[in-house]
Amino acid sequence: MTAPGRVLVVGASASGLTTAETLRRKGYTGALTVLGDEPHAPYDRPPLSKQVLAGEWEPDRAALRTEDVLSTLDAEFLLGDPAVALDPATRTVRTESGRELSADAVVIATGVRARRLPGQDALAGVHVLRTLDDALALRKDLLAGRRLVVVGEGVLGSEIAATACKLGLDVTLTGPLDAPMALQVGPLVSGVLADLHTERGVRLRLGNGVTGLTDDGAGRVAGVRLGSGETLPADVVVVAIGAVPATDWLADSGLRLDNGVLCDPRCRAADGVYAVGDVARWHHEWLGRPVRLENRTNATEQAMAVAAAILGDDRPYAPVPYFWTDQFDAKLQVHGFLPPEAEVDVVEGDLMARRFVARYRLDGVVTGVLGWNMPKQARMRRQEIVDAFRTPTPTP
């Protein structure tokens, strides 16, 4: 396979940068362009809800590479100019400013955008947290505010609640499920998380959907209305109700779009067009179904696989997923998949001591492991998931 003469990466994200770096590391010498919608050079997102929001890091510390290091890539970075259309047949991307960029291979790395509540953009004091600018705007309001309501009990909402609580705010966490991260880790571990948040001062108003926001009559948020009829008073509100793949700009492209850019096992969406990171929904050969992952580890690993595929390495991308979260003094590492209906047992450590490894099984098959302040032990158990994936499913 002949290497493409020009590669265009759409998205100056962690996955986009890793694609570019991996191409160069593997010896690619052709033209390389990275297009980004934000004015910032590529930065890391996990610290936004923790170190940056807490003020422990200056914003520039979240940058993935220094300007000097980026310059060694011999890549053209076009920042602050969102892509608005793609023609897969000619592999041409049109940008908001009117640029038309053509390449022999295009990598879609546009990530996701935060979901919003109806009417939230009309009120001051209501935030989402997806970008560096989001984090800085939220921190400014938190320093001036007293009462925070976080809408959404998933990973991001739980992290923001923990960070804001440590900053001294009166924090309430609300959402439709019964415990923090219930969907991500199941009832056993989410129950322990609920206890941790409560002990540290977070008020939990869970098991209720949000029906709307109230204002103070001057254009600023004053509270959050719940389905129960209760209104939670707030000076600041964070909406953390998930994200949707950033594929609007691909609506007329002819690519298959269904909860992301649909791809084959090589993360290929069309001839010479690939997708990577949060926006990619590709066929996972071990699982036998399409998968889309929103986590930092996948952004890196999938980008490396896509770069290799562009250069002719014809191997499917079939990882064991991994993500982590830090909340207060709890560090959780998750390998594999944790279905809510899975059978869970503690295989190492002590649940009550909050230092343990939990194993998740579905129909007797190990699908995932979770370590709570036991990262090494959880990582060692990862092989059980690999073995389960690699065991052929018996045909009836």
C-alpha cells in the first residue's frame, strides 16, 4: 500500500494529535494538516473537571505538548476554524472561514458536544464543561458563588461535585438515577460512591429528573426544578447530562451517522476516511457489535490504530476499554465493560475499607473489573477479560 501524499486530521483533540504524532513516529513524511475548531492548541480534557477547575493547575498546564514540540511534527495547525462539510468522494473539507482542504486521507476526530437543557443558554450562571474555556468560565462563577447544583450523576457530574465541594461550595448533585455513576459502575459500587459524597458534604437529590430552571428575574439562574416538584436553590448550575457526537457538519456527507460515525473494524468510514476518538462508532470484532467509547485511553489507542491503518497495517481495532475517575480520595480504574445487570463480587480487598477490586460477570463470563484505590491489582485482573473476549462463543 502506498502511503497517502497528504493527511488531514479534523479535530485538534487528543485523538487528533495522537494520530498526527503516530504517523510521524511510523515514518510518514507526507503533508500533514490538523484542523481545530477551538483557538487552543491540543490540550487534555480529564484535568478540566479536577485540577484546572480546582485551580491546582494553570490552564497552560493542560496543554498536551509545548509549541516547540508541536513544531517538530512538521504539521500545519489550522485552529479556530470549524469544519462545516465533508465530501468523502474527493476527501475535501470545507471550513467555516471558507477554506477548502483536500487530502488523500481524512481522519475525523471532532469528538462530542455537551447536551444542554432547554432554555439554559438564556440564563447566566448555567454551565456545561467540555472545553478549556468552559472550565475557566465555570471556575470564575464557582469562586463568586455559594450554592452549586450539578445536574447529572454520571462520571463528569460526580467529578465536578467533588471538586466544587473541596472548593467550599454548598453542592447538590441531582439526576434520574439512584446513586452517582450508577449507570457506569452498577448499584454496588455506586452505593459506596453515594456514601463517600454524602460524608464529604455533597447533598444527593437523586432519583428525580429535572424539569427546568428558574431565574431571578434579572437573567440569572436561581434554581433547578425537579420532577418531584422540589426546587433546588442555586447561584451556579452545571449541566452534565452526557454528550452527543459532533457530526452535524457531516449531515450531507453521505457517511453513515448513528450515534457517531459508523466505521468498519479498521475504523474506516469510507475509502480514505477514518474516524477516531469519541466521535467514532466502529465494529468491535470481539464483541460482534458497534461500539463508541468516550474516554481518554481510547482516544489515544484508537488514534494509534488509525495511523497504522492509514499506513497499510490491516488489523482490526478491538481493545479492552479502560477509564478512570478521581473523586475526593477515591481513585477508580475500570477495565472492560460493566453492564448494570452484571453479577458483581469483590475478589480482592475490602468494600467497607474502600480499597477493593470488584469483578463483573454476565452469564458467567467476566466482562470487567473495577479497582477502588487498588490500581495494580485491578490491572492484573484485566487478563480475565482478555481471555473471555478471546474464547469463541459456542454456536447453538
